[in-house]
Amino acid sequence: EMLDHPTESPYGNPIPGLAALGGQPARPFADGVVNLLDAMTGYGPNSKVTVSRLAEPIQVEPELLLQLDEGGIRPGAAVSLERVGEYISVRVPGFEGALELPPEVAAHVFVHVA
């Protein structure tokens, strides 16, 4: 109750087991989301997407999380994507510059494609 009955973690991941506790069930984990690599492959350059969640492998990297946060890359952020070599350039309106994410990071940032 103190948290206003969240259904997602701060990283955007569904909280499992809520229905068993009498709460709203979380949405399915993979429902309508793709990682940044798949977004670039399936939807092409200059794709506009919304960040849905940050997967667990990058949640344990404090410096990376700080970089993502300072660049505006967090759940709910509308972003545009562009391929720069092997990297995915992620630009957030209102934030200066763009972050170029290597494939091993981009694979763990999940988005909804607009």
C-alpha cells in the first residue's frame, strides 16, 4: 500500500506473484517488447521506440545504470535509434547528445516499438 501497488520494478520488469497476493497480475514478461538489437533489425534506422525495461544483466552494473539514467534511457522514455557500426545510438529528446550502446548492452534494453 505504501508504494501504491506497483506492478513493475523500478527497472520496468513485471513483479511476479502479485495475483496470488490479491493484487493486479503483472503483464506477461515478453508481451510486445523487443530488445534494441531486434528493434534495429526488424524496424530499421531512425526507429522511434519507448523504453520498457532494463534486464537483470545490466541492473548489476552501477556505472552503466548511471550512464543510462544521465542519458535519459529509463523505462517510459521515448527514444530514437540509429545504427553506428555495431553500436546502437540512442537519443532521448531533451537530453544532449546520444549514447552509443554496444551490442552486449543493447541486447538487455527492451522497448515497445511505436
